[in-house]
Amino acid sequence: MPMYVYEAKSGGCAKCASPGFEVMQSLNDAKLTRCPDCGAEIFRVIQAPGLGHSETDLHYRAKRAGFKCLKRVQKGEYEPMY
Ligand SMILES: [Zn+2]
């Protein structure tokens, strides 16, 4: 199941403020528009593992390093894609 990253458009709480939070969703799930915790408007950060190595994506991953990394450790198969 793909992992999506959401981030508050502005402000937000500890959960949704930059760099956002990760949500496991199926492709059929509607995308979130509000933070489930604080109700702030959020947008889905485009992440396309394996589809590109854009600077933005690399920067994003670096920025996110160490943040909520448990999921990525458990899902070690994400790493070989880079
Ligand atoms: Zn929030």
C-alpha cells in the first residue's frame, strides 16, 4: 500500500506542520484535505519513489531524515529505490 505525505498549507499542529506526516492509503482512498488532528488544510506532497530523482524529492527526504523514520526502517524495501 502506498505511503503518502501530507503537509499543512500554513500553520498546522505538531502532526501536520512541515515536514508533515505520512499516511498509508490505498489508491482508491480519497485524498485527505484536512488534518485529522487539528483540521488545518493540508495538501498531498508528491512523492514518486522510483520514478525520478528530482532535487526537490532528495531535498525533501533529507529534510525529513530522522523524522518519523520508524516507518521507513520497518519498510526497509523503500531504501533500495534510491
Ligand atoms: Zn494538524
